[in-house]
Amino acid sequence: MLAILAPSFNLVSETFIADHARRLAPGRTILICQDSRGAEAYGLPVLSHLQADPAATLAARLRRRFGPPLGAGDARRLAAFLKAQGATVMLAEYGPMGVLAADVCAALGLPLHVIFHGIDASALLREPRTRRRYRHMYRTAASVIAVSRALADRLVEAGCPERLIRVVPCGIEPSDFPPGEPESGRVLALGRLVEKKAPHLTIRAFALAAKDHPQAHLDIVGDGPLRGAVEAAAAEAGLGDRVTLHGALPHEACRALMRRAQIFAQHSVTAANGDTEGAPVAVAEAMATALPVVATRHSGIPEQVLDGETGILVAEGDVAGMGAAIARLLADPGLAARMGAAGRARALERLDQSRLLDELRSILGIAT
């Protein structure tokens, strides 16, 4: 019985967690979370509202300097749930979730596997307390899984034993992302409107490219705290109706826009707090849809996109370079199509979800 621990199971952007819950061990999975909203949709046993113990006494904090531990009551609830459900292995989504479960798993002799996705292997590593907590977790963890080699290297540099590391990117279901019929000049950016995705820089780059391509149009899908900055960037560039801000859309609507696009653009950067991407799922989806990708040399993106073969990569913050790359593909649809086809072939070879789920099952020691 596979136990999956995550902050929640309800975020539209965390398709990888939903896929693990539904597909890793169908009929043999239980869910554990802090926020239970939406978890009922899976039809699986759920334990919710687990929290760290912020009110632990000084003596307890000193004894558990690698904490924060679960409160005693939650630790007992978790242990009882795992025993009652017959759990045989735990997969914790994000490093801090692994920290929460480590002591309980160790006490039960339950193998703990922790998968890192991005912020937990970037911004959080800046905190000495977090690094100590991770090192405590590593002592009993069965494996540490990173979605890109870039994240894995950061974890090793911060104290994770190399022997624990496995690299398994998030995959895509090829049948969900068939190539479409690209509309000339249509550029797509898809992702949360947050600092590390820098959507306002994508708009500025598109504005440069669009000067000589009057048919060009940018679709931006996603929502978040930078919505105002995105609107301001579009207004400042005088793009008018050449940019459409769709907000957050259902998955099928996103796939439909991918099938209409000619180019996928994403200007990921390292946020001021150190937060980075792992390996963006949207980039993998765009590649599967046969879109050439214009993006930055950021975190795991160069592991997905081969510069000059399946897309064009520029330095973080290089708005002019990204604008030139988009303009080059707009001016040469044949090149865009060739790069897109090469990207799809690479996605099918390296990012097929069925194969990657098999890799995870092998690491977890569970049958198909």
C-alpha cells in the first residue's frame, strides 16, 4: 500500500501530484495532506490537517533541532492511519513533507522516499535550519528523488548523500498532447504569474519580436500575484489586442491553445528569494505538442530543451535575446516546424509518463 504525503491534492498547477495519486498504484494508495480540500475527488482513504508543532517547548525543540516535528497528537494519528491502512511505503511530495514524516516512518520501519520539485531544492536551501532538517531526514530516507539533475546537484551540494539521489522528471501522456495545426504568428506562454516565471519579461521579449511581425499574437495562460505587472508590461509595450490574458484555464483549454500555437515561450528566472523551477511541466507538454520552445538556461530547462535543435535558449534576463529568438522562428516557419518535430521526438523518448511512472515504481519497490 502506497502512502502519498503532500501539502494538498487540489492545485491545478500540480498535475504531477495528481498523476502520482491516480496512477502509481491504482487501488493501493492512501493520501495524507495538510489541506484536504479536493482530496475526496480521488475516492481514496485520506488523513488530513497534519501540521508541524509551532508550540513545542524549548526542551522539545532542542531535542528535535532538526524538526519541526509533528505535534505528538498528529504523530500518533499518522502512525495509527498508516498501520490501519497497511501502508508499506511512503512517497512525500516536497522536501518539507518528508521532514514531517521522517520520524514516524523511521519508528514504523516504513521506507520513506522524498521527491523534490523546485522551491524545496532552491529557495528553502538558503535556510540553515532547513538544511539541518533535511540532513536529519536523509539519515533514514530510502531515496531522494529530484525532477532534474540541476535540483539533484543543489541537494548534494547542501548535504544530501549522492547514494540517495535519483533523477526522475515529471512526464507527459503523449496521447493528451497531439500536434495541432499551428496558426502563423501565435506564441503561447503558460504558467503561474509568479516571479520565477517572469511573464512580464516574456511580454517585453514578444513586443520586440512583434515589431516586424504584425500577425504575431501572444496568449498568456495563468494567474497569480504578477497579474498587474503583466498587464502593465503589455500596456507599456503598446501591444493592445495583440496579447490575450486568459487567466487560469482548465487543462483541455490549455491543450487546445497549444495545438493552435506556433511557438512556446517561457522566460524562467531565479527569484529574489532563490526560488527556481525544477523541470517545468508546461515545457514538456509544449514539446510533446511539437512546439519549438524559446526559454532561458535556467535550472532543469536545458535538460529538456536542446538549444538549436528543439528550441532556442537564452540567458536569464536577456529580453533582447529572447525577442530575437522569437522573431527568428516567426520569420522561418520551416525552422519552427523542424525544431517542434525534434522536440516532440525527444519528449516521446525521454518524458513519456508511463515509462517514468515505471521508474518511480521501481524506486519505490511497488508492482504495477
